[in-house]
Amino acid sequence: MVIGSQELQDPAYRATLLYIIRIKALLEKSPRIEFKVKVLRSVLLILLGVFAMISGEFDDSPGMQGLGLILIISVLFFLFRNRRTK
């Protein structure tokens, strides 16, 4: 991604970039925070999968239920795979 001068003049864009840089620097300093972010991300994705399954049930949509189930299983798979390799 090439950042032009037009994007850098936008204060919201600059603030977002600075925020991302600060979060990245904070994560590099503390592995405990990185672990908490991974757990929070996993929990949010699992909740999103549960929401997809419930909304698919109400809408009588088996595809949405399947996508929710695939999301939950993939999050759990990658969470335990990474834990087992450490």
C-alpha cells in the first residue's frame, strides 16, 4: 500500500496510523498483552460464530448455521494448534 500525501493530510487517517503503531509497539514489549489480545480475539470470533448460528436458525438458513459452525471450529483448531506447538 502506497501512502500518498493526500492521505497523510487527513487527521483521522494520521490518528489511526499512530494508534496502530502504538498498539504494535505495546504488543512487542509485553507478551502477556499479546496473549490477552489473542484470547479476546478468539472469544469475539467464537461469539460471532454463535451469533451466526443463532441468526441462521431464526432465518431458517442452513448456510448461515454452517458458516457459524465452521468459524467456531476453525478458531478452536487454530487456538489449540498454536498452544500445542509451544
